[in-house]
Amino acid sequence: MQSTLARFLTYLRVERNSSELTIKSYREDLIGLIDYLVESIGHSPQPAEVTTLDLRGYVSALNEAGYARTSISRRLASTRSFFRFVQREGQVETNPAKPLRNPRGVRTLPHFLSTREIEKLLRAPAQDDPLGKRDQAILETIYSAGLRVSEVVGINDGDLDLKEGLVRVRGKGKRERLAPLGSYAVQALTYWLGVRHLSRKENAGRGAPVFVNKFGCRITTRSVARMLEKYLKKTGLDLRTTPHTLRHSFATHLLDRGADIRSVQELLGHKSLVTTQIYTHVSTSRLKAVYEKAHPRAG
């Protein structure tokens, strides 16, 4: 199994062009599966020895260990992908993980900020400080384009077209898309780029990072999270808020104002419409709350 796992991870890296974070998740999930099988069967089995019954036992063990439904679902997805690869290699005739079903559960609605809360947050960074201008540009860009935090820190000079209000983004699976930037984001970026030289190294060029730290190096996703936490405390906003909350807010606000769900899917860079549909549930729940509060015969 270990040698097959090594080939599978190489396949993800080379043929699927998966990110290192994705590969790390697959590796951890599948090592957990192999450890269970070794303990259950008594030796490290070949893929052809693994049965659906063995995998059902694995799921039961995860349940008994108290794993969350989302964690079990993710591990099952990794297991299915692994055995699809094994089947493609000709080591098994059928995928033993195919009959397995994800545990049922209530899908939680994403946390988001109201437009008033977003405005309060975006006004928080100090404008008399270069790093304050940088922070505002980061927050404006995430909310304006609905970016993941990994996408915003990965923006290079050559990705920006401020005249047209566009940014080229590298998303999950290294898929690229063009995302629009609103006038507030363009203005914030312009202000930041005007003072960036104060903290920037001499690595100018189209491949140079747009957002840098005080040492002139590309800012990290962890630094963005810490920066956001500082402004949440300053403004008194919900501390559950993360950089991804701004992306949730972006999608929710668009749908609230009548945007087409497929357009929102494209803007978010979602591969599947199913992923985007969670935001329609958010909008529906808000409408229902307004109805129940306002309609005289709703209660």
C-alpha cells in the first residue's frame, strides 16, 4: 500500500497539478487508513486485498473515535480517489470504496458580515501609515473580488490591471480566472502601490508580490489572519470573522441584490455549482427571518 500511495501522490502532483496543501491532506488521510488496515488485518495489505467490508469497518472506527461528519466525509473522498487511481492502474477490478456513503448531517450556513459591518471593517486601517494602506488594500481586494486569502497573497504585479479594474487570480488546482475589482479596491490598491517602495525589496518586476510585509517579503496567509483579528478587536466586530468570511459576505451580498447564481459561481472560481448553492440557503434564511418578523400572520 505504501508504494501505491507514493505513486498516487506523484499522480496528484504531476497529472492533477494539485497544490502541496491538497497533497498533504491526501497523504494524512490515507496514512490513517493504512494504519487502520494494518491493525485490523494484521499486516499491510495490497490494494487488491482491501474489501468494502474493511472500509465500512474503517468508517465505523472513525465514528467511534468521535470524528466530525465533515472529517469522515473528507477521509472517504480521499479513499475513493485513491482506489479510483488503483483501479486505473489495474490493481483492482472494482473500486471497493464506491459503495460507501458520506454520513448525513445538517450543513451549517457560512458566517458573514452585513454591509454595514463590512463598511466599518474597511474603514478601520489607519490611512497615515503605509502598512495601514496595505491592510485596507488587502481587505478591499478580498471583499471586492471574493478572493480566498491564499489567492490575495499570491497576487503579483503582473496580475493587476487597475485601469480595467481586473486581477488575474490563481485558485484551487492552480486554475486561473480574471476577477473584477470595484472602484474602492482600485483606489485602495493605487494608494498602497504608491507607498509600497518604503518597505519593498529590490525585486521589482511582473512576478514581484503586490502585498509585502515590513521586511519587503510576500505577506503570508497567517499574517493576513492576524491583521484581520487586530481590526476586529478595534471595531468590536464578531471575532469569529476570518478572511474567508469576507468571501462569504461577497457572495451573500451579490445574491441578496439579485445576482445570478452561475455568475457568482464564476466570480468565486467554484468548479461545481453545488458549492455555490450554500449561499442561496443563506439568502433564503434571511428572507424567512424578515418575513417572520414583519408579516402579521407569520407567527
